[in-house]
Amino acid sequence: MELVPIILQLRRRKLGAFLVGLQVALTIAIVCNSLSIIQQRVQQIRRPSGLDEANIFTIQNEFVGQSASLAAQMQGDLAALRALPGVAEVSVTNSFPLRGYGPRAAIKLAPEQRQASANAARYHVDEHAFKAWGLRLLAGRWFAPDEVLDEGSGEQPQPASAILTYSLAQALFPKGDALGKDVFFNETTRTRIVGVVERSEAPWAANGLDESEWPSEHSVFLPQHDNGRSNVYLVRTLPGQRDAVMPAATKALFNLSRSRIVDDVSSFAQTRQTIYRATRGLGVTLAILSVLLLSVAACGIFGLTTFWVTQRRRQIGMRRALGARRHHILEYFHTENLLIAGAGGVLGIALGIAGNLWLATQLQLRPMAVGYFLFGALLVLALSQAAVIWPALRAASISPASAMRDI
């Protein structure tokens, strides 16, 4: 196929070719970035929390009215929940992964440090939390009952021991020797690392915060009871018993005392569903937008090619009269389209890279992999070629005699 005649024809139809090329470029840039964002959001949604998610539910409890001992009430609640059929273990905590909010810890390696070495989610737990959460211990041990403090205020002495997630331990001690080392949460108290667990996401892991400042896998566990009016009971059930235990747990708590507010009883699956609702909505929106853009681009190419076929009936008829066969006409229009879409593809990749760099700084996204540019460009090019098939077939079916009659 001679390219010179095709290029000369395109020079006579500059505006149409430019608009189609620009449409292809914008489609590639937007679709590539959309695919990248969707893929990263899907990865975020599928990240494991570190908990036994299938068998865990949480209860948000708040005591009201006068009470002689909130600590005694809390321990009574825990005992009642553990006594329920189908319950494997129960723990009280100040927060849990994917809750959406929770306290953080600024961890230092020396008391005189001005800048913290790492930020992490701060979980206050008891000796039952390891089994209740379904964590996996990589090194060291879990807390003993006599290590758990009953104070719950930051103004109280800091616990003497802590357990870190593997990600946080590696950030603080890259050589892998975190066990037995001391860290500082204030300027006076040394806290000894007694264990390292595989994983536990932060409460804000789904909030889209900057991972460099708020890593989703940086968590520290401290042996501490928050004996306030508000607390969270995390209940782990035997496999398959969660849905049956949830209403029984609420009933058991109110049987002990009605001087409380239980405003949220949710399985961890419901927590995950709720916290990632906006993320899933963004992914669906971008997917619909990508489909619409691809459809508009295909319709634009189809419409323009059909218009050009109508305009060039005489030229096509003359080519057929001079010996051009059907496949020559098909090759002509497909090559013409490939030149336009190819030029738009180059521009689209450049726009896509620029847009991705801007999105990476604005939305804390990872830079887009080269594969997305190649896939997006090939997808749009293939779609543009498909959009030309029907008009090209119509052109190839034009006979010299019918073309001359239409003059």
C-alpha cells in the first residue's frame, strides 16, 4: 500500500484527521490513567487486614449513667461474651483495622529525637487479643496478663513492652533485629519490643493517606486497657458461627446492664464493605467513563470514515476501474485510520504520562507502569480499526459503474 496518496488525501482533510487524532489521544490518556487508578484501588481493597476476617465482628459499646467501676463492668462484659456458644475469644481494644479512625503513635529510637522515626497505628489490647484478632506471630511472644495496664490515659505511664507489625519493625530496624530493642513513645519511658506479628492494617488504611507518612501496615500493640466509658469489643467466633453469635452477643450485654449504648455491631466483612464504598464507587465510575470514551471514539471514527467514503465514491470507483480489488480498498481505509490513530496514540501516551505524574502528586498514586500505556494504546488502536471495518466494506463494495452514475 502506497502511503504517499493516503498522506496527500489526509492533507486535504486536515480538520477531520486532526479531530479524530485528538480524540484518540485524549481517550488513550484518560483510559490509561483510569485503568491504573482502578487497578491500584482494587489492590487496596483486596489487601489483607491481618485479622481472621471471616469469623470476626466488633461491638461499639458506651456505658452511660453512674458506675462504681467501669473496669469491672468491662470485665463482666468480656466474661459474658466469652461464655456464649460459638465464641472462640473476645478482646477489648481502642480501635481496629479499617475502622476509619484511631490513635497513632510517633515512635522514636532515642528519647532526644526531635523527629519521629516512624508513625504507626496505636492499638491498646490485652492478653486475649492475639487469639481474638487471629494474628500470626513471626518472632517473640504475645503479652502476659501481668503486663496489661489498667490505665487508659496518655498521661499515665507508658507500657514497658510493645509488639510491632513486621512492616513497622523493618522500617525501624532494617537489619531485622527489632526483637529486644527499645523504642520511645515519650521522652522518658523505654518500651521493649517483645514480639513481631506478620500484619495488621491501620484504622486509616482505606482513607487514601500518603503511604510515605501514614503507612497502612505500620501498627504497634501496647498492653493497655482503656477503662473509659467507650470501648470496642472484638469477638472472634468459631468458623461459621459469626452470624448466629452477633445478635446473641448484643442480648447478653443488655442482660448484664441496660445502662449502655450499643450503636454498632458489625461483622468485619461489613466494615470492609462500608469503608471501601467510596473506593469501589470511584472504580465503577472510572470504568463507566472509560467505556463511554471508547464508545464515543469508535463512533467518531465510524462517522468520519463513513462521511469520507460518501465523499470519495468517484475516486473509489475510478480505483476499482483501474484494477483495484476489494482488499485494496479495505487496506487503504485501514491504513489511513492507522496513520491518524497512530499519531493520536503518540500524543495520547505523552498526555497520559503528564497526567499520571500530576495525579501521582495530587492523589498519592504510584506512577503508572509502562504496560498500561501499551495496553491502552493497543486497545484504542484496535477499536479504531474495528470502527473502520463497516465503512471500508461499504467502500469496497462500490462498483465503477455505480460510482460514475452518482456523479
